[in-house]
Amino acid sequence: MTYYFDMDGVLADFHSNYTNRGQALSYAYLANLNPFMENVNLLNNLINAGENCYILTKAANDAAKDGKIDWLKKYVPALTLDKFICIVGYGKKVDYIREDGILIDDDAKNTRQWEKGGHKAILLNTKGEAVAL
């Protein structure tokens, strides 16, 4: 099975301390987000079990992308950069699918588009909700 994990709201607590758009552009803010450890542990366990896992996330700019990469190096060290898909600017996640698989996201728009494309998705109803596979 292939899994696509969103970062903000699924693996990382982007929203708790968010106060302004400048933070979403900031390397420092994104590199230092608190993890949702239950979901981070699930991702690490899937990778260690040999499952095919990608990160599929969006970033406002290259600095934000770099912050997300450094966050992943800290919390998901076994994930290789070829499994990191980051949409800088605008774009639909469904357009970046590499292999058929399940999207795990906290944004209903993303999961609807994913399912409309004929794929499976898991929508988290609250930020940081534990993923049930």
C-alpha cells in the first residue's frame, strides 16, 4: 500500500500557535512545530515496516519548504527526500500523485479531490486526530 501524509494538521501542529500569515512563510516557524507524536510514530512504523510512504504537503515559498524538510529530518529521519512532495504556491494534491494510494489529510477539499480522482482518502476531523488505518 502507498500512503500520502499531509504535514500541517496531521503530523505537525501548525495551528496551535499560528497568529499571522508571516509564520506560514517562515523557515523557523515550520522547522520548529510540535509534532503530533501518535501520527509521527505511525508514519515511522509504516516506513520501518517497508510500506511505501510519501509526504504530500504545500508550502508558501522555498523557505517554508526548507523548514518542513528540516522538521521531517528531525521527526521522520528514515524518510528520503524522493518521498517528499512539496507543492510550492498553488496546486492540487491529486495532481502530484505518483502511485495509487491513500491520502491522509485534514483538509476536506484535498480529500474530496483525491477521491474524485478515484483514490482513497482519510479525512481527519480535527487537527492532530490519530490516524486510523
